[in-house]
Amino acid sequence: MKVLFIHPPVREDDTPNNVPIGLGWIAAVMHNEGHEVEILDINAWRYTKEQVVAILRNKGKDFDMFGISGMITTYNYMKWLQNTLKQMYPDKLVIDGGAGPTSLPLVYLKNGADIVAVGEGELTMLDLVETVQNNGDFGNVEGIVWKQDDAIITNAPREPIQNLDELPLPAWELFPMEEIYLRNNILKRYNFSRSTNLLASRGCPFRCNFCHDGFGERTRWFSSDYMIDHIKYLMDKYKVEYIRFDDETFVGNRKRTIEFCQRLLDEKLEIKWGCTGRVNVMNEELMQLMKDAGCLDVNYGIESGSQKMLNSMQKDATIEQAEKSLALTRKIGITPIVSLMVGAPGENKETIREQVEFCKRNKLRVDHLFLTTPTPRTGLYTMLMQQGRIKDEEAYVEKMSTMGDFWANIMVNMSELSDEDLIKYRNKAEKGIHRHWLLSQWKQMPSLIAERYRTLGPKRFFKLLGFAIKKAI
């Protein structure tokens, strides 16, 4: 059968540099079973809606069904897209998947989708296609929620894939790698001409109440053999120089991380990379090995410099662990990248002050303090539903799709401050943190400016310089 997968636009004002490799894995599995697959990557090409309609009119008739994958923030676009498809091709199935539909399948089914694939999509999509091909019963397909006449039916869940090595490499060739993704640096602090994103695992064992991981609570890892083969493929075919690992917690399994780094060294692969970290699992031996194996940066989701707020978020981490990990990361020569937020339950003027002092003590450069945003299937979202503060889930996700960046706008205020004060103290904190960082770097500023100009290039350098000055004023 022929299936057209569609990747909707994610952040239309940002440069597309994040390959939707989940779709790549699904496409590869289906291709290996003899099905024809194409990917319409609207996010990469930045097609207008008029262009999308023209493409679908021209190409849509050639496909047996359509699959759309998106996050919760793409809901409004997906709603338009799937209704457009149903108007053009009312007899063809529209199947939704990804983090958004997995979180709220009933909302997506109300607005154009015929079926929602919940969780991992590889085996579910293959099962669906073969069920259609053989005129089978959708009731036997695990991992879907679907419409039958006026009824909505939730099937038995599908077990996660236990051995991820059974998956083929993603169908990278279906994405505009040369035309779009490899031209856009995935991490702007470096001047690598060819970089991309990758996953080394699925799932997360931690239960932070602001986060939803659609891959489940048990972390499953690709083997080091699989990862080395994958990296070699990207280096050989696309000349990739830098890889960003987007796992929920790349270093969650210390033994596995050590094995992976040792394999990189044994294979003498000249690849640079960055990953996510966890402050309660890092130690000097691990960090040094990561550095030796090419790691340039570790992204820590520290989230707050207040222990009260870490406890509120159920982070299972301490301020002491965070400060030790930051110091160790710098000592080893790896760049720590930190994400922080304000606005979780219990946030007040004092906890924001603690956030600022934490950043000053640790000489952190932070562009934004994100506003805590409850997304579906998180602990915070469940709390708000129980409190009656979210009454209409469809209206809620429609608002999320139009509100813009989470760092700039309040979705639901869960803090002890008024909306006005939360924004005021957040903005004041950002300026204080940024100003302190600039002053702390003044001795190194000439060499830092020269190095950034060299690595970023003139256009990007002056853009970021203007942003830095604006944040400090």
C-alpha cells in the first residue's frame, strides 16, 4: 500500500533543524515490509497552506491513506490539515500519531482523524496498513483509538518495543537533508556546517510532574553496536560533524553510557556530540570519558535554583547535586547548558530570588526563564483537571497552539503570584541573571567575542550580540 506521512510546521518563526526521526523509523519499517512511503515535510519546506492544498490535490490521489504526526502545539494546524484531507478524499483514512494525539486522542478524533495511533508508531502503523490491505478488523489492532460509526473505541494498548535494535535505521533519505536540515546548525553556539539530532533510547524512569514522555516509564536503549552503525551511516552518507542526542535522559544508565563512549573511542570516530544530563547521576570518571569521546555539551534540565520548587516539581534532585554537576562539567571542559522555569505550584517572589542567586553563584548564562506550562498527561495537568481549572480540553489545546512560546506567555498560573507579578518578577530575574553573567565575563570578553565571531559568523554573531545587550538592559 501507499502511505503519505505529513509533518506539520512546529515553530514557523524558527529555522527548521530538527529531523522528525520518529517518522523516519516508521517509514523504514513499512518500506522493509514492501509498502510505499513518502513524507511531506511541511515543517522543513515551510509551505503555505495554499501550497499544501495544491500538493495534496496533485499527489493525494496516489496514496491509500494519510498519517499525520505532531506535538500538542501543532493541534490547530493538524485540525485544519486533517479536515482538508477528509474534504478532498473522504474515503481515505487519516491516522494521527505523535505526542499530541497520544495525549488526547478523543480531541483529535472529534476533528477529522479516523484513527489515533497511541505511543510508539512503528508496529501499530504496520498493523493498521496490513489490516486495511487484508480487509481486517480494526478491533484487533493494538495501540489505537478509532471511530466506528458514532462510537469511539479504545483498543488494548500495544506493548513497547523491548529490543530497539530490531528497528532498521530511519529512512533519512525521505527528508530534505541536503536542502534544509544539514544547512541549518542544530546548536547555534557551534559553527558545524553539518549537524543533526538523534535518539539513543526511549522512555524515562523519572516522574517530573511537568513532563510527559510518550515512550513510557521504562527506559529502553539501542545497543552500542546499533548506535555506532547509525553514527557511521550519518558520517558516511551526510558528512555529519555534530550530533545532538535528544533522549529524555541520555546518561540515565551509567554503565551503558560508559560502554557507548568506549566504543566511540575504539572505533576512532571523529564525531562531536551533545546530550541531555541528569545532575544526580554524573561523576568525574563518566564526564571525562564523555569528553574524551567527543562530547562538547550537556543539557541539564535543572529547572529551578530553589529546593522548594524542585520538590514541588518532583525532580528527585537537590541544589547541591546541581551545583556539583555544573562545577564538574566545567572542570572537565564540557559546556553545561541549563534550562530553568518559573511558575510551578508554590512559586513566589522568594523562590524566584533563589533562582536568581543560584544562577549568579554558578555563573549561568540563561536566555529565558520558561513559564511552567501544564501539558496533557502530566501530573500538573491532572491536578488542574481535578481542581476544575481545565474545563474544556479542546479549548485548552487550541489555546496552546496559538499562544506562542511558552517562555513568554502564561497558560495557567499555578504560582502564588498574580499574572502581572509573575511576569514582572520573571522579567526582572532574566535581566539580573543576564547582567551578572556579562559582568562576570568581562575579563574574558575580548577573547570570548573573538571566538564567538569566528564560530558563529558575522550575521549570527551580531544578531545574538543584539539579543544579549537587549536582555541586559
